[in-house]
Amino acid sequence: MALSVENVSLKYGELRVLDNVTFEVNEQEFVCLTGPSGCGKTTLLKIIAGLITPDSGRVLLYGRPPSVEHGEIGFVFQEDALFPWLTVKKNIAFGLEIQKVPREEINKKVEAYLELVGLKSFGNYYPQQLSGGMRQRAGLARALAYGPKVLLMDEPFSSLDAQTRNELQKELLRIWSKEQKTVVMVTHSIDEAVFLADRVVVLTRRPGRLKADVPIEMPRPRERTEPQFNKIRQQLLKMIEPELREVGGNKEAY
């Protein structure tokens, strides 16, 4: 087991955001978190990262509390969060420089990750010179470069057009397969979750509680046109529909 979320609850003032959430993630497993808007998915991801302390419960990474400072967690945000004044190369190198990695090793790692994410020719470009998809690739390279044990992703493709999003989903699986990382990813898209994940963890409307933990028992690569794919997708949608009705959510958004 890589990650254990144990009875995690959190309130903001009188607003209860998460209530007694428990699940586990095995090493090298790809898990997607989904649920209606406002159910605490992103908050839970930040608790897993050690950025927020829960009111009760705990998160353990390989048996101890996680720490961003120790380089155990990589975080990919909804927006690329690149430093606009740094080139792609220097953005990827940033975390390694903080860790005081020798310059020769930094240069090798930067070149390796530029190639891994398909940006080998764009290392000297600035973020504003890249497309949205390319910036997300650069953000992923930066998160991976310093060797985190667990990669957390908060709807990293939500702002992209459908074609780019589908292409980057395939790229993410290729990179995940090569890097052998443990991944926990928040997504609103059931289609995305079924395409990517080994398991999908479904949260209820706020306060977020664990509603279901669904294994995706399909071999990869997966085709969205397969009957089994659509069957699993419909199963997950049926779980989420009652939660959406309570908060006025749009089923079509999932």
C-alpha cells in the first residue's frame, strides 16, 4: 500500500466539507476521485498532499504523514502554474535546484523529462509561447522531475478542448506506464475516469463521504466505443445522478 486515507473529516467554520472519508491506494495504482461540484475533491487532494490538516482522521504515505517539503508528493494543478518569467527548462529545473541537486544531474533530468513529455524542441520557450496542452505537459514534467513517490493531479485537463484533452489522456497513460508512479487524480469527467483509472472513488455531495470505490476491470489500451466501457460509465453516472439532483448539477457535464 502506498497511500492510506483514514476517517478524514474537515469543516470550514460551520461548513462541513468532508466527513469520515476512508480509502487506500496501492503502489503504482492510478485512482480517480470524482463527485459533484463542491463535494471536497480538491480539498481532499490538498489534505493528501499535506497542504491542509484535517480536523480528524489522517493520511499516511508509506506508513507516515506525507510531506511536500521532502519531495514525496508531486502536484499538477488545474492551471499549469508555471513561472511565466522562466523558460520551460528552468521551470522543470526549479524543484531540483531547491533540492540542491548537482547542475550536471539537473541538466540530464531536464532533458530526459522534456523528451518524455514531447517538448524536447521547446525547452527554451517561455510558457506564454506555448499552447495550453504544451503548458500542461511542462507542468507534468516539472512535477515528475524531482522524483515524487505519489503524483496528485487536480483536473489537469479541464480547461483544454476535447481533442487536446483526449490526446493528453493517452500521453498521461504512456508516461505513467513508464514512470511507474502512484497517481491520484481529481476529475469531473466520468469518461476520463473510466479511460484512465484502475479504480474510481466516488464522493457524495457535501459533506463529501465515500459513496463507492469502483474497480475498472478493463485491459489497456481502452476504447471509448467498447460496450464494456459504456457499461462502466453508465454505472458510475447512476451513482452520481442522485448527488447532482441534490446540488442542481448538470449530468451532461460528467
